[in-house]
Amino acid sequence: MTVTSPEPSAVRDELEPQHAEIVSATLPLIGAHIDEITSAFYRRLFENHPELLRNLFNRGNQAQGAQQRALAASIATFATHLVNPDLPHPAALLSRIGHKHASLGITADQYPIVHDNLFAAIVEVLGAETVTAEVAAAWDRVYWIMADTLIGLERDLYAAAGAEPGDVYRRLRVVSRVDDPSGAVLVTVRASEPVHFVPGQYVSVGVTLPDGARQLRQYSLVSVAGSTDLTFAVKPVDATATQPAGEVSSWIRANVCVGDLLDVTVPFGDLHTERADGRPLVLISAGIGITPMIGILEHLAAKRPDTHVRVVHADRSDNAHPMRERQHELIDALPNASLDVWYEDGLTGGAPGVHAGLLNLDGIELPADPDIYLCGGAGFVQAVRGQLTGRGVPAERVHCELFSPNDWLLD
């Protein structure tokens, strides 16, 4: 079945009643088969456009199925809001997707490619007898409303960055490499003019791997804005029984040297403290999720040293704790800052503020009416959000980042 796609700019921002009725009736069916649909979609997409897997999509996430689940859940979340506008608008989800798309150089002309392969996958899985012209038209409208929203957001992000749509990569020279005791690698690149960004933002880095594929990954900035130097931290991901080794992080650890040139984007990302308006901050992280928090602390030390900030971090051990010494230096430089750390291996050395086991906010005093920034793996973020909810912290005060394509878990 062929569906004629409207131009994104011509799509309304709400469903017509007849489309809402059809989407409501078919949403359970789509939801029940969403994993099959998205698997078929990505298979079709990469068969028709193999360059996208080599040069844009994260091959590791594809191998694990993480990207498929992220796409499926984001579309289902958006459709659920469209058919029930009384539900909270997924603005935060769309913002995170838009920033990530901009950091990858996604442009409006790529959305029809996704549309055509997605709808072919829906028909493949559900059958043409189920996906009637009316059903296809209703879900077509859902797709284009979501796509048009993202296209507009990404257009604004490119304009704010002073970049033409998609033209976000800059070839920058590596001026420093520091190997952290935790195994992380801190890479500093130098731009031709000062780079302004918001603390907590990230850059995408593009590298060409031995098989010729150009893979892209995003890394949080841990330097202060307004300098020509940008520093980001890379924690190589080793292979496990459930995931392959990190291709780009491993390549950077093995190959990047001072003097090399890297393709690095202008900064993007919406986990930042500009919304804090002088309120006290709570920064909670696990593992390499510490990096945006280090960026925020660097900003506070340079620009807002009197800020009240509670820092909480969890890791496997003190040896695995990325940028541990720099974190302590920044805490010492902020007169109204405090630090609590949890180590899973149980070895605390009796140091004050260091706890054994998994992070537990019970007994940790939180400031009144804080803004809370949370970064880590999906399980960690969900567990800490549950603890914060149990402490009566309003959801709108908690700003999250996941270092995975599972941002839909945050909504």
C-alpha cells in the first residue's frame, strides 16, 4: 500500500477526530507488535540505505536492539498523547530527541526515508488487510505531526548554533590527552574561536573505523564554556555477555594522540542548569554519568561559586570512579558544596561521605525546593527517580539524561 505523505509544514499539530478514533482503536494492536514492526523497519531501512548503518546509526545499539525499542516507545508515547491531550505533553522527550538529532546532523529530507520504510514495515507485520487506507492515513498523520514537531525544533537548534541544518561538524585538532586512573580518556580539542555552550551539554565525535565505517558517538563536555578548548571524557566500554565492546570509545583510547584531527560537532543537549534560577542544585550520577555533572561543577566554580550544591555519585569502586580527583577539587572550590559517594565493592576506607553498597538517599538531606540533575544507566536513573518520588520531590524538579537510546524510559 502506498501512502501519500503530506509536506511536513502542511501538517496540523493535532489529529482530526476520525484519525484520533482510528489511532485509539489500533494503538493496542500497534503496541502489541511494536517490536516486530521496528525490527522490520530497521531491516528495511538498512537494506535500502546501508550507508546509514555504517555512517550514522550506532551499530552497537542496533546489535542489542536498544535503538529499535527507543523508536517504538517514542512513537507510541507521542500517539498516546495525541489521542488523549489531557495526558502530559511529551515535550521533554521531543526535546531530548531533537537535541540528539541536531548533534548528529539530521535534516528534514531524511524524515521521508524513515516514513517510507516504517510504513512498509507496518504493512509487512500487520498485513494489508489490517492496515487499510483509513488506518494508514491515521498513523501517517501521527508520524508527520511528530516529525514536523522535531523538524521545527531541530531547525531552531541549528539556527541557535549558527549552523546550517546538518552542518554541525568541525575538524578540530587534539591539543591534550589525559588518561584518567579510572580508564576514562579526557580529550581536549581546540577551535579557532571561543565556543559558547551551556553546562551539561555534549558534542558528537565522528571517527572512521578500520572497516571504513564512520561512526558517531556523543560525549559530555567537562570544560568551561567560552574558551577555544573543548574537553570531553570517553569511558571505553568493554564487551560483556550482553553487549559488544564500544567501537568508538575503544578506538579513541587506542588511537587518539595529541596533534590528531577529530570531527567534533558544535554542542547540543538539554540537561543544563540555565533553568535553575538560583535554586540549590542536587547532582546525582553513576559511572561515566559523572561527566555532565563535572561540566556543571566547572561552570559553578567559574561563574556561580556561591551556589548551594549537593553532589551524589555511585560507582563500582574508587578505582572505577571517573575524574574522582577533579570532582573533589571542584567540591573543595565551592564553599556551599557537599559530596556523598557510594561504592558497590564496599571498600570505603572510612572516609567521610563515602558509603558502601548501592546509592541510597535515605538519610541524605536534600535542600528545599532544589533542581535535581540525574545521569546514569537506565536502571540507576529509574531507581533514583523512585527514591526521589518517595521523598516527595516533584517530577518537574528532576532533569534526567541517559547515556543510551532509552530516553523514553524517563517519561
